[in-house]
Amino acid sequence: MQIKTWVAIGIVYLALVIGAYGFISGENIFQSGTMHEEHNEEQNENHNEEHEEESDMDHSGHNQHSEHGAGESQVKTHVMHQGDQLMIHLEDDEGNAPELEISHEKDMHVIAVSNDLEQYLHLHPEKQGEGMYVINQTLADGEYQVFIDISPKGKAYTPTANSLQIGEATTPKTELDQDDSWTNEIDGKTVTLEPVEATVGETVPLVFNLHGESPEPYLGALGHVVILDEAVEEFIHVHPASPDDTRFDAHFTLPGTYKLWAEFKYPDAGVIAFPFVIEVN
């Protein structure tokens, strides 16, 4: 009799608990699969969130590894000049010296131009220590902007101007005028740039006529074109559209007046940089 009493009390207690749960939640736990389905939905939501986080990480890592110049630069560049040496120090966002990919036969391409865009240098410093690259180069007094063109492994990077003051002379920036002539002659070599109609957001073909001369391969290509705006801020480095042609396809994101240098290597004259000025609409 006593056992039956306790069993009855237990049943009543269980019924009260179930009733209270149903009253509070508004659900019938005896409906087939309700609690099991809720558990599965919670597991699926957690799994989907984890999968999305993993996908985001993979996508971000892939972009940073494969897209040179995408996003904010993760490598800082520092430029110094002492005596006759130009020194470049590199540091990534973790405070380490970045490892560099070989790009057109070199670890590093350095473009140094005076503020008035009259002096132009394309240099290739050599590694002298962790994150340090050095080249012997005399620079005339004045103000320069130096662009470091590199491809750090696994790091996003976009070349930006590094200001460099040599001596005390000032070099004001200039306003460019588009050339009336599309032909330049330097050291007995003549190059003509076919007339350019440049528009922002469109492919701009830069086609050079070397007047019968055959350039030698230079840094893994038939030539190189470096382009800067008159504020010496926008940097563009273009290579030939094909291995056996002196056509270069450029892209511009901002309108304005730009100066370009087309570099070709001749068997009897070495590398010559031919300057031209173009307008981008």
C-alpha cells in the first residue's frame, strides 16, 4: 500500500512538471520529434556558423596570398640615403622581415623620381641583411619620391611614395603638359608612342614603335613602362601584353595628367628610358 502511494505521488509530480513546461513554453513535448528536431536545428546552426567562419578565413587567406596589392598594405617600407648608398628597410605587420617573391628576375624594383618628375631612376638593391636592401647610388640634392615595387609572400602590398630629401635644396612638384610630339630621340635611338586616348576604367593600349630596332629582353620582358601622376602619388608598373610585342595595356583609376617612362634595352646602347606625357579622362 505504501509503495502504491509513492508511485501515485511520483506520477502526479511528473504530470505537474510536464504541465508546467507546456504552459510556459506553449509546446507539447509529446508531439513526435519536437525536442529532437530542436536539438538538430541547434546543431545545424552551430555547424553552419563554424563552416562560414572557416570559409571566411580560407577566403581571406587566399586573397592575401594571391592578390598582390589587394587591400591595406601589410608591409612597411623605409627609405634612407647616406653617403652614396640608398637603403631600403622592410617590415611586415608582425614586425618581421617579409620574404619576397622574385618578380622579373629581381627581389626588388625601386623607382626614384624627383618631385618635378625630371630625374628618373629604376634600381635593384641587393639584400644585405634581414629586411635590409642596399645599392650604391649618388643622388643630386633635392626632393624625391621613392616607390618600392615588391611581391611579399603571403602579404598584401601596394607601393606608395616614400619622401626622400637629399641636401637642403627644395624641388617643387610640377604641372605637366601633354606632349605635342609623340616621338622621342635619346642617344641616337628613336621611339614613337602611338597617339593615346585614355579613359578611366578602360584598358589603355600603349603601343611603341622602335623604328626598326629590336630590343633585347630586359628583366624578363621586351620592355617596362612606369607611370606616375603629376602629384607623384599614383604608381603604375606595366609589362608587355605579349612576349614578342612592345604594346603595354595600362589601367587608370583616376583622371589626370601622367608621365610615363618606356624602358627598352638595346644591344649597343643599354637601357634607355623614353619619357612621354599623356592625359587620362
